[in-house]
Amino acid sequence: MSEVITGIQQVGIGCADVYANWKWYRQTFGMDVPVFDDAAPAPLMTRYTGGEVHSRQAVLALNMNGGGGFEIWSFKSRTPEGPSFTPQLGDLGINVVKMKARNVAHVHSVLKARNTEGLGELVKDPSGNDSFWITDPWGNPFQVVKGDSWFKANAEMTGGTCGVFIGVSDIDRTLDLYTKALGFDQLVYDKSGQFDDLDNQRYRRVLLRKAQKNVGAFSKLIGHVDIELIQALDRTPKNIFEKRFWGDLGYIHVCFDTVDMDELHKRLQPLGYEFTVDSANSFDMGEAAGRFSYIEDPDGTWIEFVQTHRVPVLKKIGWYIKLKDKENPKPLPNWMIRAMGLNRVKE
């Protein structure tokens, strides 16, 4: 079966101040290369914004060590809302973002020496590898885990996003979405009980992996991707975005980089998944452009797909990577991807 997604392009993070969040993510996770920085209305998302068109500010930031990015997002036309309760692991939606590191213990020691706010202890994950948790100043939790795919060979600190925890009410009902439609072909673990790296509640945890493959323009940069489905066994989970808008505070969506949107749609439909939003044609995000779509998982969590059409390299001289109308684009040469790093924001 041919590949339709290459990995995580970005995770949407709703916030009140894009530039305050981005500064922390640059300093802590090295997310310092902007793909776009754009202010505009979001007319295609009215299904999830109360039937009204709202405007927003968004920055898509990457880490050139490798991995997916962050789409740091803030309403400009309304005050974003947080959940009415304190979310717990297993609540429905994106619970945690996974960041990869070659040497997790080293990254932990560096952040500890910096007195980084929200840093947890070094622990072992269910695979026996080092990991640790860190919460940003706005309450968004991250898990730093061992990564096995890198664009920059000598990365000392973290790369970008390599996965997410998604809280679900029934793991078995959700598995087909990832294994049959999206091509996650490795089961890393399926375990139930209490876990040393979590709290003292009981969960079922299923970690699915999609290895880096030689498909897609940005596959060398994006690398492998992990989806960890987590189901609370001792309580009824709540929906993190219940009675809130897409774009409100917290983890909005996980976005997969897609090489063939039409083929993806064909694979989703037999499983009961339809696009709830589809730009159909190219949609501009400032300097970048692409076709995007959304589905909802069985619990209503937003999953986004983007087929990239245009990415800026050096805007001043009009240098863009143009991919529209290219079928199954091959990985871009390393020098071209590295050139995107020329836009790096320095502290």
C-alpha cells in the first residue's frame, strides 16, 4: 500500500499571546525557524467557531534538528477560552505533545541547570527508555522521549514534535483510523495498569509508530511519528474542548503531512471518516500555501491533514519551494531543507 502521510507536520497550540508562547518554545525546544507568521480571518473553520468567521494570528515554527512543528495560534477577534475543568490524562482530545531527543538524560540535565519552569523528574517509559515531562507556563504538558530519526546528525538538545498522546474512550474503536487509513504499522506496546511515568490512575496505553520513509518532500526533516492512545480505566473521561471553539487554549489539533489528499479521503471513507472541513484548492497561509482538511476521531478530536503546495525559503529574493501538482514528491535534497534554517530567529 502506498504512503499517504509522511508524519506530523505540526501540532496546533492555542494561546493568548503567540509571541510569548513562541519565545518559550524557542528557548526550551529550539522551535526557532518560522515557516509563516500570518494574521488573517479563518472563514473555512466556522463549523467549529460558532458559525462566525474569526480572525487569528498564527506562527508555524520548526526545529531544524528534525521533527514536526508547532502552529502557535491565537484569536484576534475574541478572547480565547480555557477548559472549564483541569484536564487529566485520558480526557478526550490531545493530552500531551511528544518531543524527541537523542540523549534524553542530557537534555534533562541542561534544562535542570537552567532552572526551567515546569520540569519533572527523569523516569522510564513503558519501553524502558529515559523520558521526562515538562509543562509550559500556560499549562500545556510535553513528554521528552528518545527519538530515532534526525535531520541534523549531531543534535544535542531536542528536535521537534515526534508524536502525541490522544485521550480516547475506547482504544479498539480508534485503532483502525491509524493502522488501516494512516499506515501506522508498528505496535510498540499495548499495556494496561499503573505506570511509573504517569500518575497513580489506571490506564490502557497503546503506542503506534510510523517509521520515517522515503516519501514526501519533507520526510527527511519530519522523521518518524508516534501516536499514543490512552484510555482511562477507572473514570469517565471528559471532552477537553467541550463547549469551546477550535483555536481556544490548549492543544487544538494534530496535523499530518499528506502527499495525496484524494487518496487519503478514499481510505478514510470506508472506515466512516469524512472530511468535515476541506479547502479543496490551495489555501494561502501568508507566505505558505496548501490544501488542508479535517476529520474528527470517534471522540471528536480534531485531526488535520495538509498537502503542501508552497513553502518560503528566502522571501526577500522570492525563493519558494513549489510542490503543487507534483504527485508523490520525492524527499527534497538536504541543502534545500537546510536553507529554510536561514530564517532562524535568534534570541
